[in-house]
Amino acid sequence: MKEEAVVIVDSVLEFMGSWRILRIPKEAVKPLGLSGNSRRVVCAINGSKPFQCALFPVKKGGYFITASKELRERLKMVDGEKVRLEIRKDTSKYGLGRISRSPAAGPRGHQAFSCSHARQSAALDPSG
């Protein structure tokens, strides 16, 4: 059985509009073997409990993840703080892990969670 790749990245919590983000260099995530639009990962910040998130691309190269208010409060993170990220590829189906979709959604319910890569890039690019 192949051992799962884990990358360690140091980042700084940055303020971007109403968001807080953590930047991740493109080269740093190459060992994860991400391909195409599949950028679902599992992260741990400073040894925290791992959580699922997505790597959003930056036009000038690299990626970022968002840090929600709830996450920042739970980990007592502040703007400008240096943190250590442990990142691994999310291999769960649809990036949902143990979360199951509602039976009411039917067999194509996962489509409700999709979003085009182009729309994500345009809306979420911190470089403007």
C-alpha cells in the first residue's frame, strides 16, 4: 500500500478583503499529485485537528486556503501570525469524507456542490 504524501508549509495569516487566507507555494504541493481541478485537501494548522478544504489558485502562481472566523477563533489565530500547515490530498469521494449527502438530493445530489474552476479563480484570486 502506497504511503500518503504529506507536505509541511509555513504560511502567514493574511487579511484579504473580508477574508483571511493562508498562501501556499505551488512547488510545495507537487508531492501531493493533485491534477486538473482536483484541489481538495485535508489540512492541519499548528497540529490542530485536520479539516477538509480546497486550494484556490492564484493567477501569479501558487494557492491559498481560507481561514474562517470559527477556525481562527478556535485556534486563536491573529492577522500576521506565522503558522505551520500539514497538507495531504483529500481522497474521499467528492471531498466529503464521512459526510453523506441527503437522501432527498437523489443520486445526482453531489452536483449541487460543484462550482466551475473559472468562476472560483475569478472570484477568489487575491492578486486582483
